Amino acid sequence: DTEVTQTPKHLVMGMTNKKSLKCEQHMGHRAMYWYKQKAKKPPELMFVYSYEKLSINESVPSRFSPECPNSSLLNLHLHALQPEDSALYLCASSQTGFVEQFFGPGTRLTVL
Amino acid sequence: EDQVTQSPEALRLQEGESSSLNCSYTVSGLRGLFWYRQDPGKGPEFLFTLYSAGEEKEKERLKATLTKKESFLHITAPKPEDSATYLCAVQPFLNNNAGNMLTFGGGTRLMVKP
């Protein structure tokens, strides 16, 4: 299994809602990532988890809250988002070390 | 500061017309350079990893090469299904074991017309 899955595929939420994005991989990877991608721009790193511990937080606002319940799962909890947070949210995973990352299909988030 | 610049931003080719995409990088120390393909609204698909100058990798109509300052993605006799955005990313050497950080270039949007 060489796949990273993400749910939901699409999400529309109001500025006062609380929602969560989910990511799962079964490749035995011990590093997992959240990226944000705006239209016609490259992915921007948000968070890195290594061995289920948060190792990098790229100065992301606290309305985004990551969680890594186990080595296969990664969540991104969303609360009080702004319309400018609308984007494609990508999850990725990799072995630790200097190796390639594998991306999921993304969740298209729209904040009204 | 690490920088990755891809050119051209957009490229239109006729089917069968070979060309090259460029990725220029400035990093304090390069641990790896990665090429990805991304279709609209989807996640990037991994293509190649290059670690040292002179290294080459091939897959079907694609060939990636690496020098000390840049990488090229050569597309031979492209087909319409090769139309996508091609992203280059570098992984710099980090002393703090902070994890696997990638710095992406802006991408090249390739359109291949039949």
C-alpha cells in the first residue's frame, strides 16, 4: 500500500464552525506533514510530525491545531477560520531522513 | 535563505515537441532535490529524487538531471497526458534534525496540445 488518504475531499465551513481534516497512511512512515496550497502556488509547509511528536510548526495561527493520535493517522482541527484560509490542504508522509514525501489527494476547504 | 526558482512559469508544446524545464536552487547545503507532478486539484505525485551532481533518473518520457546549481526535467516526445504542473523541491542540510523540510519552486505549468 503506497497511498496516503485524506477525508473529506471537500469541506465548506462557516467562520464559527469547528471541523477536522483526517489523513491516513499504512506505509510505515514515521514522519507526517500538513501543507496548505493556494491556487497556482506551491505547497506551503504548516506542520511536521516525527515519531508522533510535533517537530516543526511554521508559525501557523492557533486556529489550526494538529494532532497525531498514532503513527498512521494525522488530524488537523479547524476552528474560527477566516475566508483567506480557503485552500487545498495536503497531507504527506515519508520515512525519516532525507527522502521523498508522498502526498495525499488533498482536502479542498472553503471558508464562508 | 534557501531559494528555488523554476522556469519557464508556463510552457506550451505540440505533441512530440521535446523540451526542458529548469529548476535553479540556492541552498546552504543540498541533501536532495525532488521532482513532482501535480494535476489540477490533486496532490503532488512523486517522480524523482536526485542527491548528487551528475546524477540522472529516467521514467518513460521524463529524464531528470542535476548539477551543483540547477536541475533539468527533460520531456521527450510529450503527449497530451503529460500536461500538468511540474514542481521542483529541495531538501537542505539541517543541523538540528528538525525534520524533513522541503522548499518548493513556483512550478512550471506544462500544456501539451495534440
